Amino acid sequence: MRSIRAEDYQDVPRAVAVMPKTFAAGSRTERHSHKRAQLLYATAGLMMATAEDGTWVVPEGHALWIPPRLPHAVVMHGDVAMCSAYLAVEAIAGFSERARVIEVSPLLAAALVALTGEPVLYDETGRGGHLAALVLDETRRAPETRLTLPLPQDARLRRICLGLIDDPALALGLDAWADQAGVSRRTLTRGFRRETGLSFGQWRARARIVRALALAADGRAARHVAASVGYRSIQALRGRIEALIGREGDTRPASAAVAPPG
């Protein structure tokens, strides 16, 4: 039987080692890291991962790319089925050096699932080796989504971000947040753009969507989800989700949960 312990895959003499695993709703992992890079693919449910430099939401059909040795923690929203691919450091030259959520192509999804049916020590010149090569190639070329909340290093801006993550429905304006942080409006706006690549408004909108997706995956009613993240209508929230991810087809499991009935 294939192990479900991540540590058993870190020294496998293969470029890619794949581990399927399930978690009950509400499960979480403590902060940890792996010697290998990890591709955390959500086949069902939704995961939210956090690290020192950001927060990432991983809905069904997406995957989180985690560089080697990056400390991270994961919380499960809804019952989660995942497929973790651990990639040898020597096999990922040229891959991203930061965590990011990627779109999983049908080819990558099929290769990951098929590789779970091969022995852990698959034949590198046979089917297993070909599948591993596909996983590496498709992961490298996969487009990044915008399901990321980058966290600034500036302690004042970071406090604002953590406050919004805790309660994204807060209706404070930009000047009020600047006063709370003890900075000028100009310092706040410039700092957000410099450290996160986003405007304050863009960052707050993402924080609301991240929380909405998690609440929807937890089974909360659509109206409750919208109100909890500061939206007056379900339609407005659903439009924001689709606009953030870019293609409606990518968000059906999540956005359907906050769609109006009928």
C-alpha cells in the first residue's frame, strides 16, 4: 500500500514521487516544510495555505506550487482530496522560486492521477518515467492564477493585511486604515504597491474573495457568504470571483456555491 506520510517521499530515487491523500473538513497541518518541491493538487474541496510571505487559496482543479524548504501550513475547507507530487530539486531548474497557485491542465491532472497507479519506484524508461516527465513539463508551463494574497514585510502594512484577513467585511476607508497604522495615505498606498504588487483596493478585494471561497467550501449559505465578506448581493460577489480567476470555467465549483438560486 502506498504511504500517506510525506516524509516517505523526500528521498525516493525518482524525479517525481506522488502521494494521494484525503482530509476531513476542518483538518489542518501545522507549519512544516519539505526537502523537495511540492505540487499540491486539489482534486476535491478547497485548501488554504499560509506562509510568511503570503496566503493562497487552492480550489478544486487548481494546485499550489511550493518551493523546497518553504515553511507552510494548510487548512481544509470541506472534505478535501489531494494529490501531492514531490519533485526532486535537481529536476526543477528554472521553476518558480516562490509559491503560486496554478491552473491544472487536463493533461497534468491525468498524468498525476495515472502516476498514482504506478509503483513509487516506477520504471524510469517506461510508462512511469513518461508520466513523470509530463508532470514536470506541464507544471513548469502552467499559468499562474490570481488566488494569492502576498503579505508585505513592513510591520504597519502587515497589521492592516492581517486585520483584513481576519475580518474582510470591515468597511474602513483608506484614510481610516492609514490612521490606524500610523502612516500617511501616500505611504500606505505606495507601500502596498511596492511590497505586494497590488493597490490597497485590489488587495482587499482579493482578501474578500479568498474568504468567500473558503466559506462556500465550508457549506455556508450564499447570502451569508456575501454578507460575511462585505458584499450586498450574491451576484456582485460571484462576478468578483469570476473576474479574479479570469475564466468562469475555472471557478464553477466555488462560484456556483455563491450563485443565486435558479
